Amino acid sequence: MDERLVAFKRLLDIMDELRAKCPWDEKQTLESLRYLTIEETYELSDAILEKDMDGIKKELGDLMLHLVFYAKIGSEQKVFDIKDVLESISEKLIYRHPHIYGDVEVKDAKDVKDNWEKLKLKEGKESVLEGVPISLPPLVKAVRMQEKASGVGFDWEAAHQVWDKVIEELTELKKEVDDGRNKDKMEDELGDLFFALVNYSRFLDINPEDALERTNRKFQSRFKYLEGKAKEKGKPLHEMTLKEMDVFWEEAKQMEKK
């Protein structure tokens, strides 16, 4: 038997035994596992950002356990089991890849994504945006909505058009900020600016989440350096002037370049 199938069966057998004998595993429900699965997903994300291949392997294992756990609970409730889950995704993948399992021709990855969205509409979805979870973080949600809209042809034609839109939104935000009377309008324009920047990032083929996280990590590294230097001087940060702090901030930036 294929070693992959042997390993998968072993996990299924362990899940059966834990569900029958472990007090903690016995009491879990779909709802109680949900927030733990979200946490595991973020831990996988951290491992990917750290390029920690061993960590990625371990976090994938944790997520796999959760998937098997959900399927086990589903089988107990007689609504679905692991076989149903696997067959469902297999059938969906075959249907949504007609360029592999049918006679559809595609030129590139964009054609594949566009076909994917069109096929989803044929499945009965009323909107291409239905597949975007309401609870997604706003930045991720903006990316996914824009990608899905682009998949059915609703998109800009060139990057310079999107950049013009960024400048337009920045100007409108500045106008409201200079006016200073309507906080709601400021928030509205700031949201428009963020959305336009996310759009521009797509045309640069840069994931805005990755770009922002890169900046987050730079800030964290520089700020920790600043804290370390303040500690060396025996002077709390809140007693230092901004000019004093900026000296160490610039030092941290120079160290990054080296």
C-alpha cells in the first residue's frame, strides 16, 4: 500500500481512539474547535513567514488533525464523513479544471483563475463575491474581492490607471482632513485610499499582506534596537526626546543596510 495512505489511515485510527477514550477529545464540538483552527492557521502563517520548513511541517500536521477531527464529528452526527469530504473536493477540482480534465484551453494562470470564477457562477452562486468570508480581515478581504471581480472582467486595464486612482483618493482624503469637520468622511476616504492601494499592489504582483508584514517586522526590529539602546543609557524611553530616539532609529536603519 502507498506509504501516504498508510500514514493517513494511522491518523484516522488515532482520531477514532482519541474520540473514544480521551476526556478532552470526547467533549469537543465543531464550534469548540473553530477558534483553535483559526489559531493553528495563524501559527502556520507565522512558520511560512519565518521560512521555518520544520515548523511548516508541524503546523500542517496540526491543521490536518483538525480536518480529520471535523470529519469524525460529522460522521458521528451522520451528516458527512472523511470519505465524503475527500470525494467532494476531488469532484470540485476536476470540475473546475476543465483545461486538465476536459477540452478547455488556457494561456496562463490568469485564464485558470478567470475560468474558476465563471464556473462558480454556473454552480448557482448569485455573485462572484459570495465566496469571500464576511469575517476575513479587511485587507485580505479587499484582495479577494478585487481578484474575484477581475476574474469576470471587472478590472482596470493598466497599472498607471490604478496609480492615478490612488492619487485621486489621496487628494480627496487630504481635502477632508484639511476641512477637519467630518470624521466620518475622513474614514470613508481613508478606506477608499487603502482599497486603491490594494488594487495597485495587484498590478505590481505584490501581496499587500506580505508588504505590510515586512514593514511591521522592520518597525519591530528597529524599535527593539531603540529600546536596547535606551536601556544601555539607563534612560527610559518616555524620558528621551524624539530627537534622541531618532538617532538610534537611524542607527538601526543603517545596520539593516549592512
